[in-house]
Amino acid sequence: MSENLKGHSGRTTIMPTFMPTFMPTLALALSLGFGISACWDDGDMTGPVVTVAAALSTVPAPLARELTVTTDEPSRVTIDISDGMATTTKTFEGYATSHSLPVLGLKFNTTHDITVTLEDQVGNKTEVGPLTVEPISPPEEFPTITKNVVDSAAAEPGVLFLDVHEFTPLGSSNATDKKYLVAIDNSGDVVWYFGGLVGPENPLTSAGMEIRPLDNGNLLVMSGSTRMIELDMLGNVVTTWVTRFDPDYSNPDSTAIKVDTDTVHHDMVILPNGNFLVIGTAHRCVDNVPTTADNTSQTTATVGIVEDPIIEFDPATGAVVKEWTLLDAGRDNSDPVLKQMIPSLDPSRVGFLSLLSFWDELYEIADPNGTRSTPCGTQTADTKTGYDWGHGNGLSYDPSDNGIVVSYRHQDAVIKFDRETNELRWILGPHDYWNETLSAYLLDPPDGTPASFWNWHEHAPMITSTGTVMVFNNHNFVALPPNAQVPASDNDSGASEYKVTITPGDGNNPATRTVSGEWEFRHPTDNLYTPFVSDVDEQPQTGNILVAYGAISVDPATGLGTDAILRAKTWLRPIEVTHDAAKSIVYDVQIGDSDISCHATNSCQGWYSLRAEKLTGLYR
């Protein structure tokens, strides 16, 4: 019988007692011409001997543990994790004498028993345990999880990863600054999380974080607008990449990999060649920018714009391989790195929020060489440093034609350009106010298409397995200035899928670029409006569509949808639906409460998420 001992520093220790097991079959022995006595005398019938006791240690990810154990001969490890209702099993391939392994999938408020089986190279086994993990409480002010639809056999297998951020209305007495990465299984249970209150112990500093799985089982996380991290499933930071605006960029003692761009934000793609594709920022003085949000009666000036160049860099060294600007920067594309899309976008076209100063706080901070940006024209240091004219917020790569797809939210446009030739391929978006040159690249919809068809202030463009284009359609405003906006209280958000058809021209006929609606999802009963963030993903096994409403926003005084996000009550709701006409909901959880009674006591607390990714499991 094993004895459980609770040690110090979060360790649970098992004394090195064990139960060797050996069950050679008589039939196998006789078939090989061996007598049982020969097998007993000469064969290895003893399981591995534990020489350093099995132990579980706490790690930075609170719902994980690190298992360590040492044996006298090479062995492989299998763990069985029981929560009293079900048991999950994980076998770690490879033989060694010293093991340090992740124990993943623990749940809140649950006692877990972990049994460890050690197997040598001829199949003899030793069982250790169980090791007990006492119930783990959620952190203070962790968001509530409401299970609307769970445990569906039709849902994509795997675990849903999200970035979850506290987002409290202005003036609320309940404000904190907590940021998490959270993993939720198909039963709606939290099975992993990382983060907490922003501070030295929490490397998650971003207003929104993208998550990508790496081939080695770790996570690639965009953490803050100046850094990316590789995070293992125990919560250890393995690698850090920093940009010019990060304090570690100029720190000679930092081991971070330096990337020569101001920032990275919103989205990232791992290209087939292993390079990372990200969105950066660059402050530039640009001519002919309207001084008011109006496309018909304009006064223009030379003003500062914080544009969104697309950066491809080598993750091993941080070296920038290519940088594309989508605005005219005077580049002739002869430089091997600095590129410009042909033709460039038109800075005189503005959407609602194009003249927002989203990046002022970052660009006004002084660095060792002085201020980071110089105001342009009529702009002064005490007003705006640069308009967020385009607000690049999503990336996708199309391997079928080496195309890069970019979402420019404040232009209500999704743009595709050629990664090799730098040439613009097409523009998906409403046709209002484009200049003559760019109008030739617009995708033409069927006659009579209403304004609601288009991608308005969208997020998360992707190329699906059938070559269609899908976006999370936030659907803000449904107009460009100076036209009247659709009120938020009458609006809703969801997924929009478009079929793009390009027909090359010939000597007799010009090229054509057309678009039609392929599929869309809006919740059949609930009016879900999320005016910012959110995600959409096609699932690889089932073909289902994950529609992740990242910030359902209501006025806490009325309960109606609102575009005034800084005063909104917010929560998030990832929903998985079948990709067919039925659009059956197979998974639906709500993160954060939707109770607006908090308004009476000025104590509302909200939550939001930029991205959601369903991965194959905690172990990958």
C-alpha cells in the first residue's frame, strides 16, 4: 500500500513503494518454445523500480501540475486522472529514467486522483499512486460560465482556448485589471487557465491576445502590443519576442528576440515556411487626410496616421523578411524587405472611427532617444499623434495563390494582395467613396444587394477549406460617413461567408471580380451585438463554424445594444454551429454574467475576448 505525504512548496509525494506486475501468457511462452521456468529464470519479469519518489508540483498554470519520477531503468509513463466521475488517460511516448511531465485537465473545486504507471521496454509495469490533488478554487472575480449547449456529439472534438479580459464600464466601483488565457472543454468546464491580475507575475499585458498552437505542443501568444511569447502548458514562458517599443528591446541583459518594428497587434499567422506574419504599426505624416469624418464635403490636411504594415519575420532571429505598407510610402519595391502594395489605398476615404486616436498613449511615451513620433501639420503634441485610419485587425494566408488577406476595420474592407508581386488582388466591402483606381478592384455583388450584405467593421478574416472568405461581421453602423448609422439597438453581429470569383480578362473581355453570399449566421432568437473584437473559425474535423461573440455589449441602463463600449456591460459567448442550412447550435457557453441590475449600484463588471481557437486537446 502506498502512503500519501503532503510536502512543502506545493508538492505531493509518494513514497518509493511500488507494485510490479508481470503477466506473460502461457500460450506465448509455449509458442516460442520456451518453458515457463526458462522465462522465469532468464527473462526480465520485474517492473521498473522507483528510485526517486513520484511527486506533483504546482506550476504557473494553476489547473496543471508537474509530475516528476525517477526509475532504475528506462521507462515510459502513463497517467490516469480521475475526478470521481470519469477517468482520462495519457501515455507519454519515449523511455527515460528521469521524468518531468505535465499533468493537464484538472477542474475547479474537484478532487483528482492521479495513478502513474511505469512501463519498461519489454512491457513490465509498476503502478504508483494514486497521488491526490485537493480541490482548486477559481481565482477571485473569475468570470462565471453559463452552459447553454454542451456535451453534443456533433461538436468539434477538442478544447476551446480564449483570451478573457476584465472590462468594466467607466465609473464602476468594481474595476480590476485581470487578463487570462482560458481553456474550456466540450462539457463547458474550465480545464486550464493562466494569468490573473496584471503585474510582474503575469506576462499577459495585452488589451487582446491572439493564440496559435505550435507543433511542439506549446502556445504562441500575442501578449501586449510590443511582445509575443511562447508558453508551455505548465505556464512557463519559453521564448519571448519584443518590438522596438518594448523596454526589453534596448535592454542588453534581455534574452528576448528583437523584432525591428514598433509593435505587433491583433493577429498572427504561422506561414508554411515557419516565418511569422503579423500586423505592426508605423507613424507617418500623410497628405490629403480629411479633418472630419465625411466623404462628401472634405477639408483635408497633412496629418499623422498610425498605419498597419504587414510584417513577415524569422522567429529564430527576429529578422524582418518583408514589410508591406498598404498606404503610399514612396517605395518602388526594389528594396528586398520594404514593400508597398500596388496600388496603394486612398487616405482620403474614411469610415466611422477612422479619425480615432487609438494609438496615442503608446506613441506619446518617450523613449531614450526622445519622443516616438513627431506631430504632423496642424496636429500638435498635446492633441493627436496619429489617426487610427485603417485599424488592421485580422490576417489570413491563402496557400493556394500565395495571397495575404487583411481586415481593415475602419475602412470596412477586407483586402487581398500577392505576397510575391505585392499587387492588390481584390477588395471586399461596400462600394462607397473609393477612388477610380481602387474601384477596379472591388468585388461586385448581385444587383439589388442591400447594405446589410457587406462586412461592416469586421474581424478575423479567413480562407475556408473551399476557398470562400469568412469574417466575423460586427456589423457596426452599416454605413460610411456622412450617411446615417443603423442604431446599435437595432443591430446584430455574426458570421458572414462570401464566395469570391475572379475571371481573368482576355482580348475581348475585361477581367471580372464578383462576390456572392455563401452562408451566414445570426443567432435565431437572441439579438447578439458585439461592436468590437470577436472571431470566427472553420473547424477541421466536423466543418462546423465557431462563431465567437467576443463582447456582447449593452447599455446597463436600458439593456439595449450599444456602440458606447466604454460604458457598456459586456460578456462573451462562443457558439459552434453546423455549416449548413440548419445552422444547428452544437456548443454554446456564456462567459461573464449578463445581469444589468449592477447599474443601480454602479458595480458592473464585464469581460471580453479578442480571439477563440478550438485546439485538438490540452496535449497535442
